[in-house]
Amino acid sequence: MKVLVIGSGGREHALAWSIAKSPRVSEVVCAPGNGGIASVARCVNVNQKDLGDLLRVVAAESPDLTVVGPELPLSLGLVDELRRRSLAVFGPTRAAAMLETSKSFAKRFMQRHNIPTAAYAVCSSHQEALDSLDLFHLPVVIKADGLAAGKGVLICNAKKEAEEAIEGLFNGKLLGSIEESIVIEEFLEGEEISFLLLSDGKHAAALVPAQDHKRIGEGDTGLNTGGMGVYSTDEMVDDQMRDWILHHIAQPTIDGMAAEETPFTGVLYCGLMMTARGPMVLEYNARFGDPETQAILMRLESDLVEALEACVEGRLSDTEFRWRKGASACVVASSEGYPGSYTNGRVITGLEEAARVPGVQIFHAGTSLVGGELLTSGGRVLGVTAAAADLRTALDLAYEAMKKVHFEGMYYRRDIGYRALKKK
């Protein structure tokens, strides 16, 4: 069968890599892909912001299954259009994807269905937000309502800082676009967990958990990013807690969406805070996380394509997952200046030597292949990922490989997984 993957980042490289391993797959096509994805899939040009161009590529390729990676094509309604054409597509509809594309929708949805989350206020004007701010204790969380590439969440420790965040979101200076509404939330304390699950609209099947490192600086300091590294271990969530999350958060979310006549089919990312009051939802994403996908798929031993097809065909309850025991870790190499402005076109060297480190797979996030040379073409450039029997070994392998890679201005955090290692 032929599978088309939509997207161009590290998540899509991991998806294409995992899909290509299926004995049922004869060809993987990625639109638009990147310099690394070209090693496991045929890449074709597409404008991911243009629904018409996305539909053109699907029509030209005639895939047996289309897998939508990023959030933007979901928000454009790509899945809706492909379903109208009776084409097999993995991902939620535009209405179901509102769990991610609208923070206010997600908060109100959780309130309607008694899903544990932080206290909040949705504000549609600058003044309403300033008035609502007085209802919260500091620190407080200020969120852009719409998509913000992982950069629309601000934790404010002082009232003036919160007021400046509110002003920056409403006047467009903070994210480059004017927000029509924002969400103010109670600050939750605890450990963050990325809990991903597949759904066929009725059933939920959990993937192995992971923990992302959002901040640019070591010790979780500095600006928020799309993710600077992630790890996954068997110890993160025990069986009892996994079942609690499935029965009190995951399945109620799927049931609630079905009850509201917007069934959720695809992968649901539940960003959880493990608080003293129990797990609480920080946010939903309506697609695979990045870089969580890299670490998670390194541990998947069963056929990913079979699971994706089961979601599309409504038979997920019959699907079994097999996972590699132990741990995996992904360390992201970024361009100097990220998450702010950065320079593209830097030559990347050392990848072949790095890939020879046992247990390591390098996923490309922002690279391009020009004249036989791999060049940087994004803020997050590479995700050096390793799997091993334990977290310390997985991290050692990832960092050993990372030291062999070079491009001008390369930056990566050297403390991924530090909290878990400290506990041990």
C-alpha cells in the first residue's frame, strides 16, 4: 500500500520512518518533507497553508492512506475534505481539532464533561482580561486562544508581567498576530506528562507516556519553545495511574466529543500536570506531539500502519500494541537564536558518524537537501534519538551521537531527563 504523510518536521520524519517499516507498505510519500525524510520517503512540494494545494497533492498521489502530521492542515479542514471524497485519512475533522485550535473551546468542553483541569477565565477584550486577572493568585498562566506553535503560553510571576502579557497578546506584539480572545488559568504545580492515545471515535488506546522539555534553557529556564527534548520510560506512569487517566480523562474526552456529534478520530495528546490533587489537563493537541513522537515511536514494536488503519476503520478495540521495555530519549539541536530569529542555510556535518552510534536514530526537523549538502532550514533542526534498557543509557547514547554533529550556531540542552535521573 501507499501512504502519504503530510508535514515537514521531526514528527513527520519519525512517522515516515515507522510507517516505512511496515511490511504492508510499498511506498511512503511525504508532502513537503525535508532533507532527512527524503531518505525514507519520496518528497513532493506542497504549500501546507493552502488547502487547495494539499488536495491537489492527494489527488495526484492517490494514496491508500493519508496521515496528517501538523495542526495547521487539520485546522484548514483537510480531513473533512478527504472524507467527503471517501478517502482513507488519519486525523480529526476541523470541528474535532478545536480541542487544540481553540483553548477556550477546550476549557469549556472539559468543564461540560467534568474532566479535571485548572480554573480559568476566557476573556475577549483587554479590559475584561485585566479585570479577570484579579480573580487569580500569582503565578498565573496566560494563553493565546488560537494556534501559536507551542509559544502561546506564558507563566507570569508578577501582576505587571501578566498585564504586559495580556497587552502583548491583544495588540499582536507578542506573537505577531492579534488575539481576539485569551485564556487566563490557575497555575498548577507538579510534573508534566505527555499522555498520547489513539482513537477511532469510540475507543481510546494509550501510547507510552513521555515528558517534554519546553524551555530553551537548561534547568527549564528561558522562553518556551516547540520542545527541546523528551524522554519516555516505563516508570513514568504505573498501571494503576495509566488506567485512572484512561477512565477519567482520555475516555471521557472521546465520549464527550462523540456526544457532541464531533467524534474524535486520530491521535489525542493530553498534556497533563500530575498535581497533589491528581492528574489535570493542561492542554489538548489533536495530533502527534513533536518531539514526543520521536521518543515514543522508537519504543513501538508493533505495526504503526495497522493501528492507524484501525482508527480510520473504527476497529481500534481489536488492535494490540507491543512496546519495547526500557527507555528512549530525544535531544533537539536548534539554530542559534531560536525561538526568536535565526539564520538558515548552515551546512550540517557528522550525521553519518552519529548514526553509527548503536541504538540511535536521527530525525530531521528543519533541514533541506541542496546540491548534495544538508543545510539548516528551521529553528529546530535535528532530533537525536536513542532507545536503550534504561534512561541513563539512552541519554548517554543520544548525547554521544550529538557530539559528532556540527553546524554553525548549533545549540542543544545538555540536561534532558535531569529530573528523572535525579529521582533515581
